[in-house]
Amino acid sequence: MDTERASPRYADIDLWEPTDILHAMIEGQMAAVAAVRASLAAIEDAARAAETRLQQGGRLIYVGAGTSGRLAVQDGAELVPTFNWPRERLLLLMAGGKEALLRSAENAEDETGQAIQAIQQHGIKAPDVAIAVAASGTTPFTLACLREAKRRGALTIGIANNRGTPILEEADCAIWLETGPEPIAGSTRMKAGTAQRVALNLLSSLIMIRLGRVHEGLMVDLQAINAKLARRSENILIRLTGRTPAEVRAALDRANGSVKLAVLLLHGYSLADATDALDRAEGRLRTALKQLGGSVGASDVLTIAEELTSDVQDP
């Protein structure tokens, strides 16, 4: 496998000057990004297929072992605060469990029985989406998860760095990242890992955009779980509506922190109408605004602001 092959170019890397080593490694990182660019069509196809399943209520399942598993888990975990992806619709399957996120558990990647049991235990089926990541494309745990998930009707997306390997051959959607041999042979935390991280980032972000969780380049579904994100919610509303900080805070209070609902409230709609419009629009703010007839006129701004302030001040 290319990811395991020693490259003659790096045979004497331990004798090089530090500057030369760094230049060689940064070139490898740039090559990793180029490998992702070459796979953009496959990433788009996978995102479109996943979008269809997730619109039907499916779950996102990330599967991996070792470095690939940790990268997969990281990508999945970030969907909750960034896009407010429901925790109950996210499943992270890491060979060796939670402990393997912080400590190496390389022997866990051979546990095919545990992989199959995990898929069965969580009742994975259509319309779930399983994303299996393995640099080698042959990792037993990851491959067993993919096979069992596919057998049970889930959409399977395989990401690997070696051509023609089982994960790519058997996945419904295959994303091959041709990163070649590493500067340190077999250390797939380097080029292969970078390519996987970028591909996962692109794939999940495109899925979230397609599902309406981004509006005008803004994270309108973010979950304000800390002060920084609360400020970001307010700034997003100010940018989208042009209203004052006091007005957007009042709207967020009425909307229970939902930026999308707050946008509609600041456009003059009742909470019930706004909620109904978002439901009918499947969470897409742009569609909901069109359904409700767009924005209100300037003459309505003062009245709306007074209503919002009044609602917050009332006991």
C-alpha cells in the first residue's frame, strides 16, 4: 500500500537540516490538500446522497480506528455546536471506545466482532449514513462496521488513501485520497491524516449547507453554549437584520436562543407563524422568509422593537 511504502526521497531525512525537513513536510501537506481537490466530485456525490437520507431523519455515523478514527470523531463532534446537529442523530464509533481518543489502542482495530455488535446495538439502518475512514482502506474494525451498516440498509461513505481497497470498493460512495508514501513511512497522521481531515470538513460542511443550516455564509443554527457563541448569535442577527443589540437580544430571548426564529421575529412575525414557517421550510431560513413574504417595511420597525422590548420586560 502506498501509505505504508517507504519513499527513496525521504530515505536520509534524519540526516537533513531542520529547515529542509520542514520544507519537505510542508510540501507533503500541500500535496495532501491537492489530493482532496482531485476528489471533489466524489465528495459532492457523497454529500448529495447523504442529504437525501438525512432529510428522511437519518443519523450521521462516523466510524474509524487510530488516527483516522480520532479525525472522524472530531469532525462529527464539531457538528453539534457549529450547526446544532441533534445529538440523538449523531453516533461516533471509535475502535477501542472513548479511551482510544486519548491513548493509542492499535489492537482495537482488529476487533471485528465488537464492530458488528456496535452497529447492531445502535440499530443502524436506512436512512442512516455511515462515514467510514481508514488510511489503509482495510482496517478490520472500520470495514466490519461499513459492511454491517450497508447490510442493514444504511448509506455508506468510504474514505481511504489507497486505491482499490475494500472500504472504497464496498462503500456506496467512495472517496479516494491519493496522498502516496509519507515522509516517515507508515505515519499516516501526516499527509493521509491531513487529507482525511480536509475531506471530512468539506463533506460535513457541504451536507450542513445543503440541509439549510447555513444562511448567507453564517452559522444560523449554532448552539450558543457559551458566552462567545452567544455574542456570535447576536452579531449574526445584527448583520442579517440591521437591528440594535438590545433588539436582537430581546428577539433571541423570545426565540429561546434560535437565531432563525429570531430573524423571523425581527421581520415582524409571531412566534407561532415563524415556527410553522421554519417547519414547512425544513429549517431553511431563506425558504421560510419567502413563504412569509420577505421583510417588513421601515414603518414597522419601531412597533416591532417596542413589542419585543415589552415582551421581555413583562413578568
